[in-house]
Amino acid sequence: MKLSTETLKKEPEKWGNVQGVFCSGHTLQLCINSALKQDRIRRTISAARNLVGHFKKSAKATIALKDKQKQQNVVEHSLTQDIATRWNSTCEMLDRLLEQRWPVTAVLSDPSITKKGDRTLDLSTEQWKLAQDLVEVLRPLITLTEVLSQEENVSLSSAVPMLFNLKKRHLSLEEEDETPAIREMKKTLITEIDNRWQLLTMEPKSIYLLSSALDQRFKHLKFLQNDMRNLVYTEVVHLAEHLHQQQAVPGEEKEQAAGGEEEPEAPPHKKRRQQEISMLMQSDEEEEEHNESSAAKEMEQYLKDTTKVQSGPLTWWKQNSNRYPKLAFAAKYCLCVPATSTPSERIFSKAGYIVNKTRSSLLPENVNKLVFLAHNMKKV
């Protein structure tokens, strides 16, 4: 996604100073990977991974774990092993291990089940506490990733507001009972998020901010300073006017085509004379109507609008596009951009399941149909 933006910037006369969008899911993963590189955290995760691996390899330990679960009236879940390329699987592994802590400890401490050399696999009290803290920090980040990976609703407009809320409400360093490792982890996350998203230096014309301003849920941009907020609104107005002008020309051509024969274009001097007469004859009512339909006027009314979002921003704009016709162009332009590449990657994954060694003779058109059905059948 970054490469596509860099490629477009090589042709400024064609694309201008294009502003790209990078995958929020992958960027968030890079932030979390940096935060998990602390020695204490890395050793705790490694110890948890070895502990889970012991139960995965030993059938005797797995059977004993089920018995201990029944004895202690603990939900009978199997342990989950993490995957190195998916940080959320590490959180899931720790969460499941914490759920099964006491049955696991009981199996490891039973000499009839576990060898003496394997009893040291149990986590220390400090590691269990750190694992609990890690899960509490990482769980909201999983929710953030899932929200930004939605397919059936807009996601880009919520990226920056949710990141600011994450920093302010979840990664704050005001809690005194936090361990040094967790405080350092939070500091690293805040620094990485600020640097990778450029939150503190983001330009007003950034499509992240433009889309947030056009989302009824975040339109007041409370996470920005007043000066920056006004600059974003100005950029939205300029974008709306620009897009409206682009759309006006094709619409006029359609009306001419529908009306039958086109009228011959007037000579330049007559055309200029007609414009001058129109200006001289224009009434105050016509001027007021023109001013009220400007994008700036629409933005002023839009910010005062208290209509609540019931079914998402797209539905809201569908219902209110007649009230804000110019802003609606900008909303369509910005809100259609996904925050992550996850939706397209899901389709690639489905194609990988369909086209394999045993089905290598499928015709391309049949592959297209099968991928389409596999991806959309759940929506029927």
C-alpha cells in the first residue's frame, strides 16, 4: 500500500501530491511487536510458549489436564499455542493459560504425571502476574484491530479517533500499581503509535482526518486543537466544492443528451454578454439561495446537526445526502477507503483454499465464481 502511493507520487502532473493510506492492522502489529521486545516480557512469553508446548507434545499430560479440570470444576478448554507472525495469538495463548492456571499447576506438581525435570516449566508468581497484565493491555488492541478490519461498515474514519482514545484512556501512565515492565510497554506503544501514524504531525488534508470529519460520530474532532480542527473543516469544504464541480459537467452533458438535439454554442462575445445580463438581473433571493447551497454553509449546518447515527455513517449519508449535497460527494470519496488490507487478504486466503494441488485444473472463470461464492455466500 505504501509502494502504490510512492509510485503515484512519481507522476505529480497526473496524480498531484497524493496522500496514501497504509494498513492499520499491520502498522498496529509493528507497534506491538516493538513493545513485546522487553527482556521480562519476552522471557515470560517464551516460558508460556514452552509450557503450552509441553502439553501439546505429551498425551499423558493432556489427559491429566482434563481430569484436573473436572476435579476443579474449570471449563474444559485445551491450551492454545501462539503463532510468531500473529501477536493476537500470543494474547490468546496467555489468556487461555491464565484460565487454566490451577489445573496446569496441579498437573505439573503431580510426580506421577510429570517428570522431575519438567516441573520447572511452571511459570513463577511474577510471570503469572505479568502475563495477566499483558492480557489486560493487549485485549483492547485486539478489539481495535477487529473494528478496523470490518468489511460491512466504514473503518478509516474511526482509525485516528480510536488511536487517540487508546492513548488517553487505556495507555495512560497514571496507575501507580503497574509494574515497570508494563509501564515501559505502554510508553513504547505510545511512541510507536505516534511515530508510525504521525499523529502529532498529521496534515489537515490527511484523508484520515477528512474521513473522521465526515463521520457523524467523530465530526467535532475533539481530539484535535481548535486551529487544526478548523483547518480540517476548510480542507473538507475545498474537497466538497472540487468534487461537486467535477460531477457537475457530466451531469450537464447527460441533460443535454436527454433533451434531444444540442443547442449550438453561442459565440464568445454573446456568451459573455449573457453572463453579464444574468449578473445584472440576479435577485437577492437567487444570491441567497446560491450562498446557502455552498459547501461552507453545508459544513456549518452539518456541525450543528444533532441527528444520531443509527445504522452507521453510510446509512446516515444516504438518508441526509439531499440536505448536504456537496458534502455527500466528499463523504463518498473518503468513507469508501478501508483502514486495513484485511478484507482483500481474506479473499486471497479463500482463493488459496480453493486452488490447490488436487484442484489445479480449474478454469479461471470457475475459480472466479467459486471465490465470489465463498466470500459472499454468508451475506445472502
